[in-house]
Amino acid sequence: MTRSARLLTLLIAVVLLGAVGTGAVLYAADRSGRRDQEQAGGPPVHPGIVTLKPTGRQLVVRNLAWGPHRDELATVPADRPDGPRTVSGEKCLRFHAAAGTGICLQAEHGALEDTYQAVVLDDRLHELHRFPAAGIPTRARVSPSGHLVAWTVFVSGDSYAGTDFSTRTAIVDTRDWRLEDNLETFALIMDGHPYRASDTNIWGVTFADDNRFYATVATGGQTYLVQGDLAARTLTTLHQNVECPSLSPDGTRIAYKKRVAGASPDAPWRLYVLDLATMTETATAEQRNIDDQALWADDHTLVYAMPGDYGSDLWTTPADGSGAPARLMTSAVAPAYLG
């Protein structure tokens, strides 16, 4: 055998051994991830196609099941939330979707610090546009039409429980990518009069349509439900002691977390529902501390995150104060109903 032939044979052998080794490592990693998930008692998870325009009613969540697909968007049939999850490969810290549009708040890990992005997705989870986010993601919503997208981040601090935090809330129109990058520039009308203060914070947008929305405004040590007008660039106070509002599908009620007297400063909130016509408050059957922007599964049922073994579980409770809380999904957060 010539020297060239020997070198060629050696090269082929090295390539084949490398391919075999890589395959073995990937196979072992996949088996290890599945084994970790099974040992943790988590739900079955498998890669597949996730779309924001599914056939049939679907529930999309950020998957927190332990394993190689943690933090990926996952989908399950809405009527089988404890069934096998199809994961997408797309990782989000916060997520919401409606009418084929998604908002995915992501972290980019740098050598010195993390940075954050708000990524608008189409119905196939392809990126349409991205915007720099000023801090740690905390809330995200899409309007019913899919035309407007909102997100809130912590610019300083990482909890709503105290007073030492600052938020930034933005809204973008996906039809022309016009961005309102800080709702604090909107005119605030309190009790019928213009109001300005340096301590104003705004968070937790929920959309009624492509102009009208609701949010929380905090100022002077109090929180308020405000109705926003995107075209007029105004925020008008409606009710006190409302945080992280969520508008019902029929547009008549707001689910929200309310600070209650006598609760611990570290766990001050309970889940309530406000009738917008009468401003009557109804306490739900959920008596534990709620630190989430609840989601309406339908006109009668609320979905929200509670601490779980692997970060968060999703729970439900009736919106009218009846019944009792029930666990919907383990190891999941940031839900969105589609279809």
C-alpha cells in the first residue's frame, strides 16, 4: 500500500470513528434527558411541529419539565393538558399568542451580563421582528386580532412585592412595527384630572381591541386599574388596588391580583375578579398568594401559575368565586389558548 493510500485509509477511519462517537454522545444525551425526566415524574415530552394556528383547541406553554427541552414552547390539546407535550425548540422566558401572532421574551447570555429581547413570532414560530428589552421579562400579551403586542420588564428590581422596583412597558403594532417603547410617556388622567409624578410605573397590559387596553399604574404607594387609549395616548384610572389585569373574552370583567389586609408583605396578593359595569369585586376560591397575570381559559375559568417542584405549575379556579382551585398542568408557565 502506498503512503497516500495509507493516509487516506487513516483519514477515513478517523472520520468514521468521529461520526460513531458523536452519534453515541447524542444518543446518550437524549437517553439521559429522557431518563432524568422519567425519574422526575414529569410529563412525556417529544420534539415536533408547534404552530400558533393549530387544528382544534390547543394550549401552548413554556415547558418547565426537567430535561433537554426545558424552557421550550410546548403544546398539548386543551382538553388533555396532562398529556404528552410537543416541544418546538423555541425558548422563551415569557410568552403569549393570539390569532397566529406570538410574543417571546428571551434572554441572551453574555460574558458579563444577560441582555433581553422581545421577539415577535408568526404562526410557524418564525421571527418577524425583534426589539431590545430594557430588563428582566415579566409580562406579555397579544391583542385578540394579533395586531398589537405588549410586554413588561423590570428595569430595576425583580419583584412586585416591595417598592424598590421600576418597570418598562411597551406596545408594538405588528402591521407597521410602530413602537410605543414606554407607556409612562402617555398622559395619565386620575379621578378626571391630569396627573404627573416621577414615581409612576406601568405594567401588565391586557387588550380589549386594537386601540383600547387595560393595565396597572402604580404611583404614590397605590396601584390603579387604568384604561388605555393607544390613539389618544392616554391612561385613565378606573379602580384602585388592581395589579396584573386580564380581560375576560366577553370584555365585561377583569381578573387581577389584589393586595389584601393582613397578608404577609412577601405574599400580599389574592385573586379577584372585577365587574367593569358595576365595579363590584368578587374574591375567587383561590386563597393562596398569586403573583401572576391570570389567563381566561373561557368566560368562566381562570388559569394562573403557582410555585411547583420545577418552577411553576398551572392551576385553575372558577371566576365567579365558586368551586375550588385545581391543578391543570405540572411544570409549565406562560399559557396561551389557541383555536
